[in-house]
Amino acid sequence: MNISLMWLIVSIVCLIVELIGGNMFMICLSVGALATALFAWCGVGIYIDIVIFAILSVVSIIFVRPLMLKYFYNKERKSNADALINRIGKVVEPIEKDGYGRVAIDGDVWKAKTVDGMPLEKDKSVKVVERESIIITVVELEK
């Protein structure tokens, strides 16, 4: 079998494994194997191929992988409760003046209060602006 074809197969296998795992490690090996396939096609020896693969893979892991992880995975992810901020809900139990009521958001019912302490009637649409423990703070949506 042609050595450059072998490196190309290694590159494709690493890419498939990366698609399954998604930790941006195997893609670095895939890049190293692809570049090594080009060198092998030029006719350098197998020992030089192995050195090129090792060097390019390590360089890719050290320099490229952190950039890829930052680009693809460094998005701020909110916890389930923090994801409530800016969500729209409906008052299911009236919110009393300077008191509490209940708001339904996607089937979950939360204890709620208003920003200004004003009462809200049942079936009013509200937007969540804050969360403190299990109590959300809401404002009425304008119609």
C-alpha cells in the first residue's frame, strides 16, 4: 500500500473519531496525518514521515487546539435556573402588592414578585428580569 494513502486513511479515521468525541484532540492528529500524507507523497522516508507526524500533531495540539476550544466551546452557558432571565411567562396566581404570586414558564411554576412591588393579575404576560434562589422577579409585558 502506498504510504501517503495510509496517512490519508489515518487522517480520515482521526477525523471520524473527532466527530464522534468532539474534544478537538483527534482533529489535531488528523491535521498532522494529512500533512504527513503530503510529505509521504513527495517521497520522504517513513522515519521522516513519523517525525513530521509527531511534530505537526504536537504543534497543532499546543497551538491550534486551545484556539479551537475557545472558539467552539467558550460560550457562556447558564444553569437551568439562570436561563430563566429574559424568558416570558404567564401569571397563574396573582402577585400581591409588595408580595408574591406564581408565574408559569414552560410548564414550571415559580414563586414570583414584581420589580416595583405592584400587583399583577392572573393571566398577565411577564418577563423575568432577575432570579434570587427560587424566587424570580418579573415585569409586566406591554401589549
